[in-house]
Amino acid sequence: MSLIVAEGLAKSYGRVVAVDSLNLKLDEGSVTGLIGPNGAGKTTTIKMILGLLKPDRGVVKVFGQNPWDNTAIRSMIGVVYEKAFFPSHQKTLDYLQRVCRIFGVPESRAMEVLELVNLQEASDRDIRALSAGMLQKFAIAHALIHKPKLIVADEMTANLDPQARSELLDLVLQLHRDEKVTFLLSSHILPELSRVCDSVAIINRGKVWAFGKLSELYEKYAVGIIRVSTDSSYALEAEISKLKYVKELESDIRGISVRVVEGKEDKLYEDVPKLAKKIKAKILGIETGSASMQELYRLAISAKERK
Amino acid sequence: MGKGKPFLEVLASAIHEDYRFPFLEVFAFLYALGTFVFASFGVTITAQGGTSEAIVYEAITPLLSIPLFIFIILVFKNIAYGLGSDLEKGIIQTYFSYPLKRRGILTAKLLSALGVALLIFLGIQISALYILAPDIVLPQLDTVLLMYAANLSYPLLIAGIMLLLTLKLRRGGITLVAGIVLYFAMSIISAIATVIAFATESPLALQIISVISPSLALQQYYLGIFDFWTPAFSEVILYTGASYVVVAFVFFLGYTYFSRRLNL
């Protein structure tokens, strides 16, 4: 069953086209990442899904219904916005207890969700006194109050320190595993998404450029990728780039991702050690098909642009 | 889950924010000060005599002037700045994640911003009337009610226009500035219209102003400042009714925009 279906969605702000003929389908039980550069249309898409923005064209259905001013579906959705704001002169626990009453769940749930995000010690603090990271955790607790079936989060881990991010991703996995919660997560931090997502929608210029299961996307776009780990990435990259069968390559401090013409993988395995020897670089490992999500994203975008 | 619970909780949350310490205390004090200090003058003036309705009019008019101005300040604070900031910062977005219709959210915000302000205003006014001048006020209750209705429609119109401005601009600070400019512009236009009416001895300008501010027609009816226009009592009621139709229309526009068109 699809929880979110968007067909031909379009939204413009004056002359600026934010979303153009966007199609998206989110299956129940999936964890889908919405990735794309700044201004790609991720937030606009999420706002239309949540009924905050009215599409200029197209249809969006959430739980089979139009989300615009539909109160029935709000009880099934948890929302985390990129910038979280709440009535600031209320205490965290008091406000969450109010939200419990709004959704008709026991008030004890307020403390439960604060504990889930490790914010129990701030339970008697004014919301305005929370740091940016704490406020983000509070927003996540707020989204979990009514045990939603679907959580839509726009840059959920923004403002969080690395440990809090990791804990939050563990929580996403736990909720997905134990309570079968469906997630739609928008983020710029691609390694995080690769940890929790089973599907990805790559958005660029207001359209979905690639969408599907991660495994399918890797198969489609990342075939022929070989990762070379070395102690001299940039020097070796210069040598590898001279090989005629190399289509693309990208290096970072830990190694080089090389994409070769199909069928030339074995040739690269032969040539790389020779090139390394020539420039006295040390090869730490060579493996096939281990593109990062960053690479997958880049490959999908460039494949689409070539079309 | 009942439909009323989310509404009441959002209302309670809005009241908590709009009237947090020391706003409630300060405004209640100013209301009381403005009412009781000027009330004593009003009662003194009534001793001069006239018809019983005119006596009531003269007694109550001073009670209204300062508190009505404070009411308008509270409207600016709660609607222009309060609702504007909520829209700007995203608190309304947060409310939109609750199982409550858009019009319910706006009603909760307006009940807090306007309803509570009006309750405090009327509460203190009624107390003042009963404490200071029960013998004058009680026999002329219909005149008293008409006075309050006529005097409140203009501040409510300002509130409605502020609402439209706030929904359009969606910025607390800039809406506050725009609202103050608009308020003074309306006052200046009203003053110019009065001067024109006085110079031309034509009641047309006064009649137009009376549609949005029927207290002018009421003043003419009781005090007859301008010789060339003395409206009948039925006309005063007509102007008052028309002014509330205008107020209702402005709020209707606000509700329609908020419910059907407001993109966040």
C-alpha cells in the first residue's frame, strides 16, 4: 500500500519554478530518503505532502486523502521541520503534555518521548531556553507523541552533534523495525541516509531524477565502480585519469572511486598496482561496487544530465 | 478524541503566549487606570443635566477613550506582532500538524488575541459602571449597549484589517509598523473628512465615516456638534449595523484566505 502518492506536482513562487511535474510513491513500511541540492524542491515537496502548500498543478494523496486541511490524516503523521518552532514560553514537559491531550494519548507519553531523545533532564526547562540541538531533539519528541504511522522529516538531524545524530538514526531504525513506522527523510547528509534508507528519491530542479530501492539504484547507476584505497589519492588519481577506459573518477583523502567502461574492471585491477608502483604509492585495497551514496547521487545526476 | 479538545488546547497555548507575565498584568492595570481615573470626570459632568440618554452618553464617553486606545494597542501586539511572528517563525506550521482545521486554529488565535482583550476591557468597564454610576446606567441599559457597540466597531475593524495585513505580510515586526502607519493614516483621513464636512456643510463625509466608525453618528445624535447633520436614532442603529457588516466582511476575508489560500 502506498502511503504517499504524488502525481504531476508543480509549484512555483512567482517566476521561480520550485517543483515541476514531480511524481513520487512511498510504500508503507519503507524508509525513503529525499536527496538533492539546495533549491532542488525538497522542502516544497514536503510542504505539499503535509498540506502546508497548495500545488499549482497535480495531485498529492497521503493515506489516500488530500492533505490540505485534512485533520483525519494528521493523527497518523509525525512532522519534523528543518527549523523547529514552538510556543516558546512554555516548559518542555508541559507543552508535550498539552500535545498529548490534543492527540488524545495519555500524558505519561510526554516523558516517554523526552526519554527517547535523551531530553528528560530538560523537562522543566522553558522551550526558549533550549539550545538549537536540544530544540531539534524536542521537535523529534514532539513528532513521536501520538505514535504516528508515517514520519515526514525535513533535515531532521540539522543542529545535532555527531553522537546525537547517531542515536537518532538508531531510533529511526528501531521505530521502523519494531513499530513499522514509514519514514520520508530529507537530508543533505547522504551517509546518514544510506545508513537508514531502503529507498531514495533524487530530486533536482523540481523533478524526481531517480527513484527506487537503493539496491536497484546502485545496480543501475553505480555499475563499473571500483574503489581504490591508497595513501596517495591525488597523485594516483592523476595517473589513473590517463587510462583510456576510465569514464569518471573522484578522489578524497582515503582513496579514489573509478568508473570504467563496462568489461574493463579486470584491466583496472591489473593497471592500478603498476601505476602505484610507478609513483611509489601504497595500495591499501581495491574493491568493486562499493560506491557511497554521495557517488550514487552524483552518478544518477550526471546520467540524467547526459540524457 | 473530541473535536473540542485540540481547539481548547491550542487556545490555551495561544493565551499562555499572548498574556504571559507581565503583559496581562500591565494591560489590566492600564485598562483599570484609564477607566476609573476618567470615570470620575464623567460622573461630574453628568451633574450638569440634559436628557437622561445624553447624561448616560456623557458619563460613559470618558470611560471609553483611554481603554479603547489600550485595546487597539493590545490588538497590535497580539495580532500584528503575535500572529505575525507565529507565521514568520513557524509556530502556525506546528499547529498545522495537529488534528484541527485551519479555521479552528485561526479562531483560537483570534479568541486569544481579541476575545480575551475584549473580555478584560468589558469586565473592567462593567465593574466601573456598576461601582461608579449604577443609578445612571441601569435605567438606560439600551443606550449603554448601543454606545459600546458603536464605539467597539472601529477597533474591531482595525483588528480585521490588521489580520489581513498580517496574513499577507507574515512578518511580526513589519506588520506592526504597517499597522501603526495604517491606523494613523485612517485617523488623518477621518480628520480631513471632518474638516471637509465642516467647510462644505455637507454631511456626506460624516456619513461615510459613520459607516466605519458609528460612534461619530452617535455623538452627533446626542451632542449635535455639527448643525447641518443630526441623524435620527434609527440612522445611528443603521450605521452601527452597517459597520458590523463591514467588520464581519473583513474577518470573513481573513478566514477565507487563511483556510483556502494561505501557503506556509
